[in-house]
Amino acid sequence: MTTYPMTRAKGCPFDPPPELGELRQSEPLTRVEIWDGSRPWLVTRYADQRALLADQRVSADPDRTGYPMSGPARPRGDDTSIGFILMDDPEHARLRRMVTAPFMIKRVEAMRPAVQKIVDDLIDSLLDGPKPVDLVEAFALPVPSLVICTLLGVPYADHDFFQENSRNLIRTSIPVEERSASFKRLYDYLDELIGSKIEKPGDDLLSTLIERIASGELTRRDAAGIGVLLLIAGHETTANMIALGTLALLEHPDQLDRMRATDDPKQIALAVEELLRYLNITHNGRRRVALEDIEIGGRTIKAGDGIILPNDIGNRDPDVFDDPDRLDLGRDARRHVAFGFGVHQCLGQPLARMELQVVYGTLYRRIPGLRLATTVEEIPFKHDGAVYGVYELPVTW
Ligand code: HEM
């Protein structure tokens, strides 16, 4: 019996574990064994992943029997929720709708000049500061953190606090008690912030939740949970895409030249999609449980069976992407599943895309000599995080 997760091949930090590719060829729907001895289905073909993620007969609720947990316990408080990401419709859709507006393309585009200024100012500071420098600390984390703070109405001055607790919360190698404590700290922080906005609302997303609480549509508990979800998802993912994407480009100089050579927004947007596809930082699989028997690919997934859908290998499916293991910024990779698919497809994707377009379109042009100040072997990769990336990226120019 194959066990999941598998490890990446040595020296291939950007590629999913090779066994996943072999399974997609030989047994695209197969049972695997996970840490607790249970045997969920592992679904490795792109088409099957999309079909199942869009299927209303699957649940994202980890409290249901059969859900394939990624570890012995889930960090959580007693009476807290982590937004709607682990809920099913109709409650999931009801809560998601309350925060959709600021993430719509038009609203996100209106933020582009402000994001460009954030990026330019941070690059000015990099250029004025000492070298080498850790790009994660000095650039990759501040960009999305500043953006999501403005959008939510969270004081950026608290960034050390929320960045550290978010990092610990999703780090599977530390004890679950510590992760739960991080979750609780974030939850209490958001709850308090929401409380202060009841007194003094601002022009931000958290303040719009106050109106929902007042009208009885939203509990304060759910509002704080949504705040935690948006704060974590809003900075941790994009930060990893910035740092890991930079490393991938430095390791593929022909593609970096291509990126530097263009200021065409369409080309930059396509390059971002390809980096999202190729790196697929949400690397430990979308997780679901079947609510009913589901026939797919000649197999029957029974009600109550766990399902793991590793979108990293879906994005390397040769039936969908030619020569999928090659990073090719010229290809049209927009069909990728790096943002998931179906009802839980990433709410923040227009924002993430815009931030990455600004970053990738600016950083390497303004610092053309950017290079690693260490070797790839020395870089600490986030094998133990729910989101893949690098803990540090020492660079110079
Ligand atoms: C490059 C950056 C990002 C990547 C790769 C990414 C990836 C994902 C993926 C794969 C999911 C689906 C989870 C599932 O199906 O189980 C998701 C959901 C979500 N993402 Fe993102 N994300 C990114 C940035 C963001 C940003 C900037 C935000 C802004 C707050 C955000 C907010 C969310 C939310 C709220 C959900 C839950 C949606 C739902 O359950 O309906 N993400 N993301």
C-alpha cells in the first residue's frame, strides 16, 4: 500500500514527489495509507480532480467521519471556527458571500496603484539597505501583509505577531498544542479588533462585518473566524509565491530574462499563471469526504470514504499541459488548479494575481542583478508547512 504524503526528490525543490506522477499514469484513482492507518482515495488526474472538487456530493468538513486529516489533531479552540473554508454549503456560501465584494476584479484593480507604491517603496528600502538580505523578511512577507492589513483594517504594526502565529499555525512539525495556542492568539486578536471597530468603525472589511453582526446575520464568533482566515490566507500564500517564485526564476535564468524583458501586462499575467501552476504551493492536497457513492474513472468512491486531491500533480498532467514539468512563461497555463476548483476555489485569487503581477513585473527589472547569496542546498524549504515555500531567501545584487 502506497503511503501519502510522499517526499520530493532530492535536488528537485520545485517538482511534486515523483511517485505522484507514476500513480497518475498507473492508478489515477487509488487507495493510499495516511498517518492514522486510514485509506482515503488519492486522485491524481487533473480531470478527475476538477470533477470531484465541483461535485456537491463531497464535503470539506473535517468533523465528518472519514475526512482524511493531515495530522493527529486540528489546531482549534473550543468554540471557534476558522472561517468558511472547512464548511459546506449552504452555510459556507452564506458566509463567503458576506466578504466577496472587496475581492472582485474591479475592486482589486482599483488597488493596483497602491500595491505598486508598496512594492516600489519596499524595493527602494532594499536598494538603500545592507546586502545580502533575506528577501522573505524584507520583501515577500511585507507586500501581501501590508495589502491585506489595509483591506481588512488590521494595524500593520502588529505584523510580527500575526506573521509568527500564522506561520506556526500551519506548520505541521510543531506540537498541535502550540499550533492551537497560535490559533487562539490570532482568534482573540481578531475578536478584540472587531470589538474595537464596533465602537469606532472604519472603511475596511472587518467594519462591514460589524453591520452583519448588528443585523443578526453573523455571530461575533464567525466574524472573528473569517478574520483569521482572511488574514492568514491573505499574506502567507502570496508571500510564499513571491519568494519561491523568485528562487524558481533565479534557477531558470532563461525564464528570468524573459520576465525582465517584458513590460506587457498580458505577458506578465501569463507568466504569473505559469508560476502558479508550476509551483503549486498548496502542496498537501485538497481534502474532502464523500457524502454519497460517487462513480468516477471506473471506480466507486463510497459514501464516507476520504478523498485527497493533490493539485500539485494535477497541474503537471500531460493531458492538459504539454511538457508539464518545464517552466515555460510563454505558455497559457490559466486552466491550472493552484487556486483549487469548485465552491471553495480561492476567494482571494484576483488579489493574489494582481499582487504577483505587480511584484514579478517590477522586482527583477528594478534589481536586474538580483542573485542568490547562498546555494540552493542551504535554503530551508517549507516541507512541513500546509503551504510550500522557503523560510528564508538570502539574496544580493
Ligand atoms: C498565490 C496565492 C494563493 C494561493 C496559491 C491560494 C490557494 C488557495 C486554494 C488552493 C484554496 C482552496 C482550498 C480548498 O479547496 O480546500 C484557497 C481558498 C481560499 N483562499 Fe486562497 N490562495 C492564495 C491567496 C489568497 C489570498 C490573497 C486570499 C485573500 C484573503 C485568499 C483567501 C482564500 C479564502 C478565503 C479561501 C477559502 C474559500 C472558500 O472556502 O470558499 N487566498 N486558496
